[in-house]
Amino acid sequence: MYGTLCSNGTQHGLVQHLSVVEAKTQGSLYHLPAGYPALKLGGEGWVYGELLSTPDASLLRVLDFYEGTHQGVYQRVATEVLVGLVRHEAWTYAMKHPERRKGQIIPGGRWRRASWK
């Protein structure tokens, strides 16, 4: 997770029962005008966030709804993340073209909501 579901995020309550470790994945992070971040996978940059323990199927359905997968806002995709030097496969919510939603790239790949107020 890289945004509102992270430990300091506004919606962390949805996943607070899961264990968490710092992680990163390759991609770019964008700030959207609606006030939340979007991950675009791929490229040379890094996006920093948290790797959660695996949620059960019912929580995944809740998270899919929260992330707007049914509306095509985000897609839940399996991607490789790094925890230290160890590679893991994990679910993440990514957006194909955040720039089309007027997203602004976040230099350094770290979401901090307070910096966008």
C-alpha cells in the first residue's frame, strides 16, 4: 500500500488488523486532484509504501470496492515488491494513466497527504 491505506493514512482502519512492513516497487506515484495518490507501475523509479499480510477474500472485495475497481478507477494487479533485498509478489492497486486524470508526479515516490493540502 502506498496511500490512504498506509499506517498514517486516512483509511488505515480498513486494514489495521494486518501486519505491515516497509516495501517498495518500481513505478511512478501521482497526486490526483481529488486528493489521493495513484501508482503507475513500471519504469525506472521507485514508489515507497507498505506490504501488508495477505488479506482474506472478503477483505479483498471490500478493498476492491473502496479502490473503485468496479468503476475502472484502479486495477488490482500482482506486482513484485522489495522488502529490503527480498522480493515478494503482492497485490497492489494501480492506475494505467494517472496523467489523464490530471495527476501530478510525486518526486521521490513517497505519499504524504499533508504535503498536498
